Amino acid sequence: MTKRRAGMTMGGPLKETAYRCSMAYMEETLHQSTPPAPKKDTEERILAALAYLGILFLIPMLVRKDSEFCKYHVRQGIVLFAIDVILSFGFLHAWVGAVLSFTMFIVSIIAVVRTLQGVKWELPLVGKYAQKITL
């Protein structure tokens, strides 16, 4: 009887469900949704990631004028920088400004990581406006 129960717990649909809940399955699907960028454009990805670090958006804007990947991230970096400058003037209460600044910091970190992965990630809420900027 115990052999039969052991066989039932690891067979058929139950085995498939266990696999879908495993870390291996999650990692596999994560890599399917974001393909790794080619190795040849590592420098371009690093330069594009600089666009999300404040005034450093000027570096990829001036160095890689012909790269569509860099232009995409520079546009978004300009919007993030403008929002950060507006928040730094302190038009809001101190604690609201601090929460918004922290949120901007987190969004910048996510954008840098996604850019280094070679993904064109659109910023939430403001990404559509960033693409209207002409460089």
C-alpha cells in the first residue's frame, strides 16, 4: 500500500503541478520572456544604463547618437531626471516628497537592471511621454 501511495504522489498531473511550482520552472519561464542581449553590445547596454543615473543621461546622448537603443533609454532618462528635479524643489510636504523620491530611486534601479539585460522597458506612467521627445 505504501508503494502505491508513493507512486501516486509523484506521477501524472501531480508531478506536473509540482514542477510548475518549482524554482526551475520559474527561472525557465523568466528566461523565455526576457531573452539575453547579444554579447557584442555590452558597451552599448552600459552606456544606455547611464541614462537613468541623473544628469549622466548626457553621456549616452552625446556618445551614441546613432544608436536607437541608447536613444530610447536617454528619452526615458530625461523624463526621470526632470521629475527628480521637480521633486527636489520641495513643492510637496517633506514626507510625501521623500516617498516619491524613494519610488523614483527604485524605478531607476529597475530601469538600469532591465537596460543591462538588453530590454527596452517602458517606464510606468511616463514612458509613453518619453518617446515623444525628439533627439
